[in-house]
Amino acid sequence: MTIPASGLSKVMGKHGTNLDNIRKISGAHIEIVESKSSRHDHVARISGTTEQKQSAENLIKAFIMST
């Protein structure tokens, strides 16, 4: 899943707290890496059950869209 540069700080949160909460709530394993196709975007590698992955994606999207 691609995370735009403008949304990365929202997803990560202060000291990674938002990302930690997304991991805890969803139960998924999430790794944030730099995108090979774009210097500014990042990629969230999400693993787990189908439900865990879907939950993590939904939470990440919610943080990206938050103001």
C-alpha cells in the first residue's frame, strides 16, 4: 500500500505511536519502506490474515485522510 509523503507523518504519529496503535488494533505486521518508484512516497508492507490486512489498510487510509 502506498503512503503519500503528505500522509506519512499522520500514519506514523509522534514517535511512531499511531503506527503502533494500527498494529495493535489490526493485529497485522506493518513495515514502512521507501518507495522504489517515488522518492517521496513510502510503502506499507502489510502481512497477516486477510482480515488483519484489510483492517490495517482501512486504519492507514483513515489516518492519511485525517486533517
